[in-house]
Amino acid sequence: MQSMTRPPLTLIHTSDWHLGHILANHERDAEHAAFLAWLLDQLDVQEADVLLVTGDVYDVANPPVSATRRLYAFLAEASRRRPSLLTVILGGNHDSAARINLPAPLLDEARVRFFGNLPRKPLAEGGSVPDLDTLLVPLPDRNGTTAAWLAAVPFCRPGDLGTETLETLYAAVAEAGAARAGGLPLVLTGHLHVAGGAVSEMSERRIVVGGEEAQAASLFDSRAAYVALGHLHRAQTIAGPCPIHYAGSPFPLSATERDYAHAITVVRLAGAGIDLVEVPIPRPVPFLAVPARGAAPLDVVVAELEALAFDDSLPRERQPFLEVTVSVTGPEPHLQTRVLAALEDKPVRLTRIVRQQTALPGARAQLAGAVLGALEPAAVFAALHAARHGGHPPADDLAKAFASLLVDVNTAPLAGDA
Ligand SMILES: [Mn+2]
């Protein structure tokens, strides 16, 4: 009967904006502007009560002023358009916690909340513990009545956790959250890699593989009505004891994300049930690949590039991105020159030229079983060259260049000696 009298609470979950992102020297600000203008409209269209951003708001800890301005202008406009909206912004692993928290004193905390880092409170006997009271946020519906609770857990650095582990932290958060919610829906959050999620190679892996273990979905408690996650850039639901969902990034941050269906997640929480809908984000700039899949020999790639036709009227910041992948079996000294020549004067933004070696067996077999200390660097180089270049050993000048490089390396002072 509750759902008859109380309208469902509508929460929009979005993540991994990476404001200030630069892709191969190309700024993404025009794309962020387009996304945020669309998001402002969606707040109205979906009649949002809560906007939740689950980390990596900025691309780097010290973002450019234009990125900060972009966020602040968005928050001001969102508050102006929807006076009842509560916005909650969490820090991600790319964010500086202090940078995220910075504008908080200027803003009404009933309207905008920042959790750059896990809040902690000091203990009388010394030390500190996670401040569960602070991170539990009541979520008001459009009438101002608390309709759900949010446990705002941002990306946790070892210093945030102290003696806790993620397991003990999330167990304590779920316990306190469920008690506080008293039967109302509880939303948990996080910015972390949960096992079972698909990882994009270029933009997340450099962070994900940096020693962080993927967490099990059992980290989250079945008492949560919804777990809103950030970190992985593909919008996806993870199997677990409750609905666990990555909202994903708003547009591709690298070529590996170009096939993702970027979306915001509209979550309607009413009584016992939740309704979860991914609303696709219009892509402001196309992301092309030549060839469309895999790699092709240089002549094929060049012919395809020369045949490309584009809209000449687009301003630079709206021109498509392009990644080129060439399969090579030997040295291709003119590869880059020929690719660039084929694209000359074309209104397209090249992000990367990938050389994909056609793998040849040989080097591994030759080196298999060798004792590392007994290997001659020149022999390893020769074997690798042969493996990658059709069985040919390096030419004399290349072998000499390698030998001279080796001398330089062996005689150079060690980094850090200074
Ligand atoms: Mn991210």
C-alpha cells in the first residue's frame, strides 16, 4: 500500500566522467559539455530526486580549471532547475579527495554532498574509525520525505581503511545502513573492481592491474536494494546477492570502449522493489577504427583510409576519432608516414596507430629452458628479431646499434643515485 501513496524515489546513477580527459592530445571538453547538457535534461525527463556520481569525476588528481568549471557550472544549473534534487559525488581512484571535497563549504549540504574520501572519526582512546553516521545519507523524495538511505562509500585508499579491510568495512556499513534505513531501501556505493566485470584495456587497466585485487561480489550484503558502482567503464550488472551495477563512463575514453553502450542508470526505488533502466547517452563524437575489426596489412589500411569521406563542416572538437591497426610481419619504416599521408586534410582525429605483429613461433622455443643469468642480451635480441620478422636475424647496423645501446645502459649511472 505504501507504493500507492508514496511516489517511487528516482535516483540517477552515473559514473567515471573523467572531466579534463585528454585522448592523444585531443581535449574532451566539448563531449563533456554535450553529455552534461543532456544529463541536465534527463534530470527533468526522469523526474530525478537524487543524482549519484560514483567516482572518477576528474581524470587526474590535479585537473585543469576548465574541468573544475565544467563540474561547478553543472551543479549550479542542476540545483537551479531542480530545487528538490540531492546530488551525491564520490571520489574515485583518479580523484584527489581534497579536490572533490573543496567546494563543500560553499554549498548547502542538503543539496550537494561530496565524499572525496571515506569519512573517519577520532576515538577517545586514540586512533579513528570509519564515520558511519556521516556516510549514511537520507534520500528525500520530492515531498522532502526520507524514502531511502544511501551509504556513500567512495574509493578507499589504504589510509582511509586503517585497520579495516573492504570486507569488514562493507559489513559494518551494511549493518549500520540497514539499521538506519529501518525497512526503507538501502543503496550501497563503491568505486572498485568487482570480479566478473568486463575491463577495458586502455583506460582502466593501467589502474586496475596496479596491484589491486578484484573483489568478490559477496562483499555486498543482500540487505542492499541496489549497489551503485564506479571504476569499470562498461555499463554492466554483476551477479551477486543483490542488484550490483556499474553505470559506466559517459563516452569512450579509449578505442577499446568504442563498442560500449554508454548509459546512465535510472533506478526507481519503491517499497520492496527496484526498477532499473539504462538510458543510452547520445554519443557526441563517433569513434572509428580502421579496419573495423582486428588488423589489416598496410596497403589495405591505406586504401581504406583514402576512401574515407567525412563531414567537412564539423569544428575540430566534433571531428571523429580514429584508431588504425596495421598487421606487420617485418620492419615497416614508412608505416606512420603512409598512414598520415592518407589522412592528410581529412577532418578526423587520429588517436593511435597500432602495429600488430603477426606472431611467428621460434624465439620462445630457442630460449626455452635457458638459465636467465646465462643469456646473452645480443642473443635474446637476435632471437626476438627473428621471431617477429619472418625468421630474419637483425641486420648488421641494427645489431651494432643494439650493442652500443647496451654499452650505454651498462655504463649509465643508476636512476636514484643522484
Ligand atoms: Mn574511471
